[in-house]
Amino acid sequence: MKSAISPAQKSTTTLSFQDLKEITKHRLSLSVVFSAIAGYLLGAIQVEWIPLLLLAFGGYCMVGASNAFNQVIERKEDAIMDRTRNRPLPAGRMSVQTALIIAFILTVLGIVSLYLLNPRTAFFGALSIVLYTCAYTPLKKVSPLSVFVGAIPGAIPFMLGWVAATNDFDIEPGTLFMIQFFWQFPHFWALAWMLDDDYKKAGFKMLPTGEKNKGTLIQIIMYTLWMIVISLIPALGITGRLHLSVGGAIGIGLMGMIMLVFAFQLYQKRDNKTARRLMLASVSYITLMQLVFVIDKFV
């Protein structure tokens, strides 16, 4: 006979799986995996499925571990903010001990998976956890410089894929790192502009000037310009095996200009609706830019 599962049991099972996704921030983790895979495809001379799967699994584990550690450290602040108060820890659906166990298991699984690719990949994966957890997270309540520090582990995934494919760190992965590094500033500051009141309630200092003012907007525009410039450098033929055709450069340049237009619109309107448009444009940019690089290589 088949055992019957009560609605309550089903609800608990579903909730547990949902909480696991939330504690690892599964959408963010999957976007990081996408970046790592794009970097792998750019670096690989011959694509192999087992290394690709190890990279995807290890990458998800490392980002998931970072997010779990982050939510343990910031559980009190998360309980204050409207955006995060329903997360598993502040809502009381998951204990700190459980979250830490999940974080440590994911850390071990991630490092082992990436080490099977090569030691350099494991090193950069472990470095991203340390910087995100031990530097970026505590700095958020101290100084806006936390965004600069957080941009370092945030920029690792794109170049991590190249390192996983080549076991080498040279100008190519360095360029991929810089592209994603500069992209994070307009992306995150647009988000911080929208959530400024919530962040201030929790004591987080996220905007570069501390306020939603002209200085913050000028920095958003400047970092967007730097992002565009660095994204186009591979078209000059000075970044080793990392190439970009004229057509690819035109496509990426146009996408960057669209994002820059949204940055200027935010400078003019200075409202949350426009900030949201810039944030969404930045998400589209990073995804499409990586796709253009990959398609450009294989077409």
C-alpha cells in the first residue's frame, strides 16, 4: 500500500525546500553559475561536460555558502528591513545552527568540486567566500567602501570559468574580472537607491556619498562609462585569446549606451522608478554581454 502524505506534511516539505532556496539566494546563485559557465566557454579550447558540471555545481555551492553565512551574520538586520524580514532566519523558520550546517556543507562541497578542476579555481572560489563573509558583510555597517570590497568576490565568477578551463590566470581572466567588477557599481547603487530607507533602518551604509544626491549619481554614470570601455577592450586585440569582433563590439557598445541612458535618466529624475529601470537594464546588460562574447567566439 502507498503511504498517504497529509497536506501538512506536503506543506512542510515544500517550505523546507523553499527555505533552502532562500538561504542560498538561488536566483543570485544561478546567475553566478551562468557567468562562470560563460567564462568557461570563452576559455576552453575544447568544451568538456564533466568539468562544466563540476564548475556549475561548485560555483552554486560557493555562492550559496556565502549567502548562508551572510544571512546568519545579518539575521538581526534582516528582521528590521521590510525586504528581508521574511527570510528563513528572521522569520524563525530555520535555526542559526541549521543555517551554519548548510553553509559549511556547501563550502566543503564547493571547494572539493572546484579543486577537482584545478587548485587555482578552488583558491579563487574560497577567496570569494572569505571576502564576502569576512570583509564585505561587516563593512556594510561601517563604510560605503563595502561596495568596493564586495565587488571583488562579485567579479570573480566570470573569470573563474576561464581559470577552470585553462588552470591559468593571465590578461584574459583579468579582463573578464574587470568587466564584471565595474558593472557591479551602477547595478548595486541603483538597487541601493531604491532600498535606501530600508538599508538605513538596518544601519547599512551602501550609497557612495551616503545620500541619494548628485554625487552618488555622478559616480553611477562614471562607473557605467568605465564598464563600457573595459567591455570593449577585447576588440582591440590586446587581451590574448579573449577576442571580440567588430560586430560583437558594436552590439555590446549599444547595450552599454542604453544602460548609460538609464543612468542619465536617474540623474535627471532621481526617483525609485528610474532607479529600478537602471537596475533591470544592468541585469540585462551583464547577461546579454556574456552571451555576445560566447556567441562571438563560436560563430
